[in-house]
Amino acid sequence: MIVLLKLLLAHLVADFIVQPSSWIKAKEEKKLAAWQLYFHSFLHGLLALLLVWDINFWMWALLFAFVHLAIDAFKILIQKNNTKRVLFFIDQLLHFISIYAIWLWYEGIYFSFSFLKSEKIILLITLIIFLTRPVSFAIKIFISKWTPDTEAGDDTASLQSAGKYIGILERLLVFIFMITNEWQAVGFLLAAKSVFRFGNLQEAKDRKLTEYILIGTLVSFGVAILIGMLYQHLKG
């Protein structure tokens, strides 16, 4: 496990600490012709070798650097201005997966999907997915008849799709707090959201908008709490 942690540390330091923004810009402009792309990957391997502090690890450090180079090269070749945000998260996900795979190979551990045979794991995954887009869609339909005119006509009132993602995050957090028996954290989350919303509702001076937001919030929290209780009951 210590080698895995050191590989993760090497990646975080090389990708976010020692890499200046000028290198990122150069890679985006020159793509495969940018020397920064190759030196950046070399730094990953060098940091991994230094952190593990074992000369016999050099082949694994080389593999670590090469895989990082391949992922970064693929990203900059297909990246466009409107895909930067999505590709950033895909890029990081691929790096973490590759690090985990290299560590498994180094340790001689064979990855298995046997965890998918566990009813608790499948139940957990199913409920987490249910709490994201499916519940967002259901809540939107449920409260649509109360949608105030101010919401429908003002596109500049908030960030695009912000409410949807806030709802998803709050439900996931409530669910996590529920299954870990941290009920006080659920109360803190609800109180924190109420504080932030209070100012908006005061400025709005619209009773319909206030009631609309309260309905959506209470339904969202209520569904998350019920799903958390359902998980606790079904897992035995």
C-alpha cells in the first residue's frame, strides 16, 4: 500500500505542484511538439523513483512515466475549448486508474470483479445512482406545477444547471451521512443550506419562489433520508 500512496503522491506533486501554467499552455498550443509534455512525464517517473527510493524500481517508474505521457498526449490531441473541463476529469480518472493498475502489477495482485457478487455493493451502487439524475428528474416533474414565473423567465438568476447539481450533491451527502450514522451532519447540512438560501429568499421577496424552493429542498432531503433508511434496512 505504501508504494501506491507514493505513486499517488508523485502524480499529485508533478501534476499540480511543480508544473507551471506556462507548461500547460505550451502543451495545448504545440501538442506533441512541446518539450514540456515529455519533461513533465519524465518528472513523474523521477519523483516516483525518488519517493520509493529503490533503484530496482526504475522499470516501474519508467512505465509510470510512459503511461502518463500516453494519457496526456491523447488528451491534448483531442482537446477542444469546449471539452477542456470534461477532459480534465477524464484525464485524472485515467491517471488514477493507471496508477492503481501499475501498483497491482508491481505487487503481483490480480484484479477481480468478485466484489460485484456482493448484494450490499450492488445495493449501494444502485441507490447512489438512483439519488443522482433519476431523483433530480422525478423532483423536477413533481414540483413543476408550482414553478414560479421568476424561475422560468430569468436565465441569469443562477448558474446553468446549478440547482440540479446542488441537489445531487446534497442527496449524496445525506445518504453518506445516513449510512455512516452521522445524523448530526445531516442537520448541519440542512442548516447550512438554509442559511445560504435565506438571503436569496429575502432579496426575492416572492412567496411563491420561497415555497417552491422549500418544497424542492424538503423533497430532496426526504428522498435521500428514506433511501438511506432503506439501505440500512436491506443490508441487514
